[in-house]
Amino acid sequence: MSSLPRSLFLGLCILVLLDIAVLQNLKGSQCRRGGCPKDSICVNKTHCACEDGFITSSGNKYFSDILEICDDVNECVPPIKIFCGMNADCVNTYGSYNCTCITGYTLPSGEKNFPNASMNNCQDINECASSNDTCGQNAECVNENKGYHCTCMEGYALPSGKKKFSDVTRNNCQDVDECQRNSSLCAPHGVCLNTPGSYMCTCKPGFAKRNGDHLMNCVDKNECQNKSLCEPNGICENTVGSYVCKCKPGFAKSRENPAECVEIRFPSWIPPREVHQDFLDHLSSMPSKFKAASAQKSIENFVQDMERLLKISQGMEHLPVEIRLQVATYVLSITEQILRDLAQAMPNGGAVFHTRNGTELSLNITDKPVGKAEIGRSHAKMTLDWSLALTPGSSEPAIVGLFSTYDMEKLLAQAPLVLEPEEQARLQEVNEAPVKGGAPVLLSAVSTAFLSNQDTAHLSSPVTFAFAHSKTPRLEPGQEVICAFWQHDNGSGHWATTGCRVVGTNESSTTCSCNHLSSFAILVAHYDVEDWTLSVITKVGLGVSLVCLLLCIFTFLLCRSIQGSRTTIHLHLCLCLFVGSTVFLAGSANPGQGQVGLRCRLVAGLLHYCFLAAFCWMCLEGLELYFLVVRVFPGPGLRTRWLCLLGYGTPALIVAISAAVYSQGYGRPRYCWLSLKNGFIWSFLGPITLIIAFNAFIFVVTIWKLTQKFSEINPDMKKLKKARMLTFTAIAQLCILGCTWIFGLFLFGPQSQVLVYIFTILNCFQGCFLFLLHCLLNKKVREEYRRWACIVTKSKYNEFSTSTTSQSQSRALRPSLESGM
């Protein structure tokens, strides 16, 4: 068994060797027959060789095995890697290779391939030259190595902000507005205008391009070369970008046509016949000096002439007020108008003109009005924004002026003052009475303010004035320092305060703020607050009332026939009214000029107590009537000590509580009485309203009970008549006091004059009414008065009889004495 496999293995080895020998023999025989594999050649009878560009897989060039294959050699990769030069690539071919220009490059001949690096002549292809529409509209093609890119032309840009794009499909070039991007392109004298893809500059009016210069080089044009521009009364002056017409001396810009110069004249005026002729003669001679050699000389002449004119006007102080106010209004109007016209010819800068007698003029002129303007001298100073002096639509210099004089005082004497509604309402609130404008007194120089801009009725920002006082103001009650201006009114005028307010004041000066311009002054205004008729009625009425109350007090103390609880009540009622009326007459007016001091608060508290006490005693009289008539079992009334405790203790408690809750409620700016603030007045009105209502109820019940008792079969007529008399007396007393204070609610405010007069009369004559009611209409009191009169008359008669008897006896004894001697 072992020998068999061994013999098989030897047999197989012999077969393999035989096959190899056969194949070797076949190869040799094939080369000899010219049968080498593809891409190879037979180099001898037994071997083949791969052609150029090919190699066997084993790397041998020669081979004898017929099964060997020649593979293509890639000359473009290592280790061979043929280098074709710059801008070219090696391209492998079957059995060989080619050099080819890379994309974007080509040979001058137009061919793409060349055999080796020595033949390399690859040049960049200019894609931008092949077509004019490579990048599209408003764009430029930019050639570059290996290709190109597109950019927007100058004056255009992509909305995204990118500088480049690849081809025409990406084109979104849009026009750039250079004028908006750079506002200084055509500055300072040119105007930029955008054009498609660019811009252009045009010169502003008054500027022109120099010959041969770029469009942006705009220079000033001398318009004054045209001699007729400002003729006949003006002189042309060239300015940067324009020109101005300066009027000749004696001429000024027309208000209707600012480009025209007209002669400076006074406005037309028909003077009253009463005006002195020398005043009119001097006035008519002034315009002839307006054509002086210089503007400064013309203004000096006008200031001096105005001072002489005002000196002459002082001789007209005896003329009626209406005539003087017409003259003053005309003088103030021409001052403002003529000074504004004359100042137009002045050069830029500040100027001050003043005379020996104190008349002053301050001017400030500039063609670059910026910031604040401050002018003035010793009489007055003015501060304002320069922008207020600019005339809309005009290139003229801005003018600010202030003319001040003390010589207007006699012309303006007794000039009326018209208060604005808001100021009058404020004064009425402070003075708690109707206020009328009194005759004001000048406290400063009259200052006329003017600007080149004539529209000064409503200024966009306020003007501040500081006025020096000509004398130290000594203010009395009803007077105050105010800022006033002269309001023109149909040829005449008056002082007014609308739009002006006092910012601060002291003994030497006052500062004001106004939202318009005119002629201004500081006045001491005396307001007619007090009604002299009411004052006389009050003083006379309270004086008579006090006498009557005093008579009532003596009557109730001395008249024995009427003594009782009701008389005690009447006595204390009259005492309260007497003290209250005396305090009211002596100290109800507040001397503090708007400031509530301790004295005024004490007076207000005392008045509060006295009048409340009077009503409390009146309430106690109602209780006495109740005990007398209404009560089922009549008995004695309240004792005197209880009456005093209720009559004086109740008002004291009310006043104490009121003072503890709101002590500032005692006293007002004008009167020493209860304040209206926080409803404090109801600490008085509330209690008296309750007392009046309570007494009214008691009296209604009393009358009803009396009516029932009169209807009984056998009434006690004597007692009923007495009760009826007492009831109606008490009711009359309630009406007297109650009605007085119902009207008194309107006493301390600017209310109806009728109500004020009614209250004044009722309040002032309360004592008279009580004397008439409780004394003169009382039968027992009248009888007591007759008895007193008889006693007085009898006493005088006895004195007279005694003196007569003694005289007769002396005459009888005289002869006997003489004879005895």
C-alpha cells in the first residue's frame, strides 16, 4: 500500500517536467515564426521585447514566455513623470504621452498638444477679448490667469457690496448715488447732481466756474459789475455768493419791496389842534438830517433831536390826557421805525449813543447772528436770541436796538393801565375783591426795543429786560411793581401787561421776561381794590351799630322791669356782637400785604369766636322759648351759669378744635378771616347752619303749639300773648342775624356788588336792629326810658328852681344889708 502512492507521486512529477519542456519548445518555435505578443517585437529567434511605451508586468523589457503581456507605461506619473513645462499638463496616451496647455491657455498656433517641454509655448487665453458681452451691461471683464472675473463699472455697484462676480448671470450692477454718499463732493459752492454711473456739479447762485477749471471749482461771481442792480438810491456791495444793496444816507429798505430803497420819512399823522406849534416845527425839521455824510452821524442827530422834541413835549403836560397819549403814541412809533431804518446803513458791530441829559441808544449789528445778543447801558439792558432778529427770506444783517429815555414821564402821566384777564383774576384772588387798574407811576426809563425783523408780536423765545429804577419804590397796600408795555390803540394807547411778567425785583432794579417787543417800562401800579362807598357804609354803620349795642347793654343791665333769663341772653348776645364788631372795625384788614402774620391769625380767631358765641346765645334763646311754650310742665329755664357755660364754652371748643386741626386756616392775604382753603370756612358756616336750622325748627314747633292753645275754650290770653310776642321777637332776631350771614358767605370774594352791599348794610346795622327790636319796641323798656327821662328832667328842674330862689333871696337881702351898713 505504501509503494502505490509513492509511485503515483513520482509519475505526476515526471508529467509536469515533460509539460514544461514542451512549452519551452513551443515558445521558441513561436518567436521563430514571428508570433510575439501584442505591443512587442521579436528580437531574436527565442525572445520578444516590448515596444517603446510598454513594459512587462515584471518590469523586464525582454521576455521569452509567450504568456507575458506588455502593459502601457504612464509617463505622466512617477517614477517617469514627464514635465511639460509651465501652464501645461502631461496627458498619457496608449504607448506614449502628450503635453497639453491647461485650461485658459493655448499654443499660438491654436493647437492644444505639443511633444515635450522644449516645445512649450502655452499662453493665457484672454476671455474678455472674445466677446463684448462677457459680463453684461454696466460691467467690465477682467482677464486673469486661468480665467476671468467681472466687476461693475465705475459709478455702479452690486447691492450685496461685493466687488466681483463670475459671469453675466450674476450681473446685478446698479447706479450709485455719489451725491448721497458724499455730500462734500461739490462743496462749498457747488451743488451735486447724480447721473447714471457718475455725477456732476453745478455752481450755486452767485458762483460761477472759472474758464478751464473743473466743474467743481466754483468761485464767487461779482454781481455788482452790473451797475444798475441797486439804482437809483442804493449802493451795491458784493458778498460771497450774492450781493447786498446798501441804501444811500437818508434812504432805507422798502417794507413792501425789500429790494428797493425809499426815502426815510415820518409816518403820516394828523396832530390834534392843541399840540404846540414849536413841537410840530421841530418834528418837521428832523428828516432833513437823515441824509448826513455817515449813518452814525444820522443816528446821533436823531437821538439828539428826539431828546429836544421830548423836552418841548414837557410843556404840554397841562393838555388833556387823551391829547398827550396821542402825542406819546406817535413819538414812540416814529422812534422805533426811524431807528430801525437808520441802523440799516450802520456797519457790523456794536454802537452806543448817549446824550448829556441821559438819553441812550444801544445797537448791535451782525451778518452772522449766532447765540445770545446783549445790549443796553445804564437805564436798561436787553438779552435775547440772535435768531429772533433774522428776517425770514432776507440776507440783510441782523439788527438789535434799545432806545431809553426818562423824558416821556410827563407825556405819559395818568396813562391808563389795562390788566390782562389772567392778571386781573390773580389780583382778585389775592385781594378777594374786584380789582380795577389804577393810574400807574413810572419807576424807570421808557425803553423802546426794536429788531431788523419787524414781526415781533409773538416771539419764539422770550426776551429778558433789566430796568434800573429812577427812584426807590415804596409800596403801599394795593400797589405792586409790574412790567408794562405801551399798547397802541387807534392813534392813542395805554399800558398793558399781556405777555410780560416780573422775574425778580429789588430796590434798585427789576427784571422782566416778555414774549413780544414794544416800548417797555417798570410801573408802580396802584389797584383800585377797595370800594370807598362800602368803606364809608361799613365805618358809619358799625359806628352807629356799636352805639346801639352799647345802649342795649346798659338797658339790659339797668332796666329792672325786664330782668330775667331772656334778658341775660340778650345781654350776652349784644356783648358778643359788640366785641366782634369792634375787632372787625379795628383789625379785619390784613396789614401784611399778602403775608398772613400772627396778628392777623389772632384777629381771625377772635372774630371766629365772637360770631360763633353770638349764634350760640341765639340758640339758647330758642331753648328758652321751648321751655316757655312747648314744654308740658313749665318750669324755670336754664340757670345763668349753665347759659354762660354753653354760650361761651361751645364756641371756645369749636375754635380750639379748628385751630388744632388747621391753624393756617386763620387769616387771608387781604382779610383777617377764615381761609377758603381745605373747606376751613365751614368751621364757622357748619355750626351756624346747624344753629339756624335748630332755631327754625323750634320756632315752627312753638308757633304750632301757640296756634293750638289759642284754639282752646278758655286759654290764658295774657300768657299766650306774651309767648307770642317773645316768639315773634326771637324769629325776627333770627332773621336779622341769619340773613346777614347768608349774604356774608360772599363777603370776602370778588362776587356780585349787590350781595356785597346787602351784607354790608345788614351786618353794619345789626346793633341798630337789635336796639329797635329789644328796646324801642318793648313797652316796658319804653316806660323805663320815660321814667329815666322824667328823673333827669326833674333833677334839672329842681336845680333850676333852687338856683332861682337863691338868686331872689339874695336880691331881697342886698338892700337891707346896704342900709345896715
